[in-house]
Amino acid sequence: MKINDTVFGELNYITSWHGNAKILFCGSEIDIAIMVDGEEDGIFSEAQYEAFNSLMREWEQIQDSLLSAILDYYLRVRSELGYADEENKDYPLIDTTDQIRNMIKIVGITVPYEDIFEGRDIGITFDCNWDIENGLGIRLINEEVFKIGYQDVVF
């Protein structure tokens, strides 16, 4: 089943709604996947629309907080793995958001059902150089980083 939603664009239904979009991330236009939780009828809640529209309105400002959160997460994981004081080719020592930006690629935005968390809930997934298998996921509540970890934190 296929629909063309006025907010999310063209979506196909495969257990949830999937589509593609272009988004500017750190000055580059990137093709990403969009996934919207919903039933086969293609009717989404006002809360889902508001979460996505708020993300898009604030997207330029949100990117800096995402990069800072990702850098903090990366440094914490690097330390937990015992690489804090030694060189490791998979976990190089970095200390700026410019460096972390070169280690990630945004791949998707997820708009979950509205009743999972209180507030505008959005998930953002990234591929990352240091964990190719699990990637990186960030869950935003009201456009602020709520949770960061493997990609599955957005689902």
C-alpha cells in the first residue's frame, strides 16, 4: 500500500510506513529514510505531525546539540572500552564536534506512536565509523536529546 502524505511525503506500508527524504545535515544534503509508526489506514496522529514539524522547524539549531551529545557519548564509550589512554584505530582520540561529524552519517528519522513517551518524540539514526554493526541512535523528546546509544534506542 502506498500513500502521499502532505507532511511525511510518499510512504509505503510494510508493518509501518516507510519513505525517503532529503535533509540538510551540517551543510550537506543527505538522502535519509523516514519511518512513521501507523496502521494500514495511513492515518497519523496530530502528535506525530507536531513532533515531525517541530523537528523540521528547529532542525538547524538541533544539529549542534546532536553533535555535542554524540561526542560525549563517543568519549564515554571509548573510555568504558578501555581506550581512554591508548591509541585505537576504531576509536581514535578526538575532542571536537567537527571530528565527530566526520565519523557519522545520518540515515533516518523515526516518528513513533505518540503514547510511548510524554512530549514530541522523534528518533534519529546514524551510521558511525566506530560501531558499524549497531550504529548510533538518538531519541529526542521535545527536540532535546533524551537517550543516545545503539540505533535500537529509537524503536
